Amino acid sequence: MDYHRRFALVALAPDSGRGIGICRYEPLESGVVEFAVVVDPGWRRIGLATVLVELLVEAAAERGVRRVQSVSLSENAPVTRLESLAGPAGRQVIRNGLTEFTLNLGQLS
């Protein structure tokens, strides 16, 4: 991680300091990154993934990233709901059982 081209955020359990979530991006091309988020099953459904992605998108924008993208299984309802939070600025294309999500950061207000 150089925290510019490649960036990661890690969530730690407050009681143990154990890793419970990670959200990161990797470059695809100049100004475009692919992101991924993973949260420990015991810490899901409390909004942790949402917070991690929001912070990651903010960090990406601060570092000159113009577009973030992800690919996930279409049946992954939590990820689909998370991506839908982007509203009209986000774009989802579903085909062959995959959801391709693109968010142009210049469209965010």
C-alpha cells in the first residue's frame, strides 16, 4: 500500500483490536480504481461496510481518483444495497450473474 495509488482502511474490534473489516482500492488505469470491502460475519448488518466504503470513496476523491468500480455477484444483496446508496451518481450493470458498479466521483455533491 502506498496510500495514494493503492489504499486500504481496516476496522478493528474496540475490545480486542482484532481486524473485523477491510475496504481497499487498487488502480485499474489512471484515475480509475476498483474497490472491495469485506466485513467479519459477526460484525455485519450494523453499517460497518457502508462507513468503510464512504471513507474509502472520500479518500479516493482526495487523491485524484475520478471513478471507482466494483464487480460482485448479483445475488449478494448486502453489496447491491450498499451500492444503491450512491443514488443517481452510481451505475449498475447486471449480466451473467454479476453486478458491475461504477461511481463517477465528479458527479457527487
